Amino acid sequence: MEETVPNRLAILGHPQRLALFRLLMRRYPDRVPATELALALGLKPNTLSTYIGALLQSGLVTQERQGTSLRYAIDLKAARDTIGYLLNDCCRGRPEICTPLTSSDGNLPMPDDKFNVLFICTGNSARSIFAESILRDLAGDRFNVYSAGTRPQSDLNPFAVQVLEHKGHDVSQLRSKNVAEFQTDDAPAFDFVFTVCNQAANEECPTWPGQPISAHWGLPDPVKIEGSDAEKSLAFQQAYGTLRNRMLGFTSLPLTSLDRISLQKALDAAGQTDQKGNPA
């Protein structure tokens, strides 16, 4: 560890290698293909390969072949060990300094009223709108639910609206919103923040006050499906079904009795399931 940590810190001292590391942290536990990483960071394939090679050599990132594609993910233990090494002396001598950074083993506090939950995707026209509507109708007595987009559309997707209406949701108050609406001084303090599309998770995320628990629940964008109206409608139905299944799991969790690490693991696992509850 004495030799490994300085090497890791030196590698992360390069701005673009650090950006790659942070992107993979936001996407954890996803394994992300190199082509998507290069596109998200605006890097040439050979440049990305060099940066990935350095992170792999340091042990901060792992590689796995899926079919013909190489995919990459953070080695969370290595990342935790590296950050823990930096904090060790600080927290031994002055634990009050590090408490905000090391409080992940505590329980989620019971809110005075309801838990505040935000779902984010790029357009805020389908997937995040689905998530907002489903959670509100499943457990609106326990959650205040919001959704937003990093680059919201002017209108909700008509196929998404059709699915919601068919499922009995009230769509009259739904609208696409920019995530900036929830970054003002009078915005709700969120307990949970979820990204439900890969593109939103790949972007630099805002700093949310209060250390909300975050998770990535990415799923394919039904808006991009080409074909007949029936084929498009099926894609929206599948996205709705996957999110509803994940929401059922979320609402069944004992949120205030689980420590934050256990709760984070449960939410990460939920983001890997399909509409039938099987691993995606």
C-alpha cells in the first residue's frame, strides 16, 4: 500500500485520467464499453486506451470481455482503500474534520415528513417521467418525487404519455424540467438521487447538499427505437416494466434500519435488474 497509493494518486493527477475515473464511479456497478467512454469524454480511441491502461495497471479499474467488447468498471475496494489511506491520519487525530466524508456507515435519518427523491435523465421526457409517476403512485405517502433532465425536451414523449395513461397514472401535472430547477437555494433537500439513463450518468453531476444516496438505474432509451408504432410502443412498455419492478424493490427496503453501505449495495443491485426482476 505504501508504494501503490502514491502511484494511484499520480495517475489520478492527470485531468483526463481523473475524468475517466470519475465517470466510471458514476456508472458503478455498470461495466462500460470503451466506445461509450471515448464518446462521453471526447477522446480518440488510442488516447482512451492509454488512459485505461494506466488505471488498469494501478488496480483502480477492472476489465472484462463481453462478446467482442471490452468493458470497464471501477474496482471499488481499490478506490476505497486509496481514499481511506489519505484520510487515515486525519481521522485518527481530528475525526470531526472527516466525519462528513466518512459517515457512509450510518443509517439514513428518518425525515420529518417524507423522503425526497429525484430521477434524472437527459431529456426528462420518458424514463425519468416513468420513474416519477410510478414511485408517486406506489408510495406517495412516503416519498416526495421529482424528475428532471440535463437537456430536457420541450414536450413529453407521446408514447410515454400513452403508456402512463394506459397504466392509470395522472399525467396532467407532468412536464419536462431542467435539473437546474433543483439546484436553487429553495429546492428540496434530496435523500435519494437516481440517474436512469447512461448519458446523464456520464455527464458531470452537480453537487447535491446533504450527501443524498445516489444510484445509477440506466436502461435503454425507448425514444431511440426505430420501426413501427407497435415496436416503439413495446420499447416504452418494457422500460416502464423495468422501472416499476425496480421501484417495487426500492419501496420494500427498510430504508431507516439499513446502514448506508448496505442500502447503497441494495440500490446498486436493483439497478441491474430487468422488468422481470432478473439480472439485466
